[in-house]
Amino acid sequence: MQTCNIRKPSPIRTNWSLVDRLMEERGIRNDAALAELVGTSASTFSRGRRAEKPTPALMLALRAAFPDVSLDELFSIPDDAEAAA
């Protein structure tokens, strides 16, 4: 039997330092206020900060909160060396 040697894709990561800076610049005091702004639950953000990769709900919420910021800035796919760290 032959095995397939396909690598698992690197997880998407949220650029929380950018999110925090954007929140500060726009006067959004915390994750609960950000959640209220976009009409989602505060747990979407608290779970997102703890998770290794963002959920679709978090990605949509951040996009809604910061529509002028590109997805490439909000999220990244680390290279293999960075993902292993």
C-alpha cells in the first residue's frame, strides 16, 4: 500500500497586534465594545484570542469592524518555520 505524503496546510493566524492598534486608534475600548459594534457576541473575540486559528465568525466580525483594512493585513499564513515555532 502506498501512502500519500501531503502536508497539512499552515493555520491562518490573526494579527492581534494590528487589531489592538486599530481598536486603540478608533477609540474601541475592549473586545466587548468591538463585538457590540459589529453585532456579535464578546465570546467570539475572547475565543478568537485564545484559539490557534480564527473561526469563520471571527474573520467575518473583524472584516466588518475594519472594512478598510485588507484581509492580508488582518490575517496571515505563516511559513512552515514560523508555524513550527
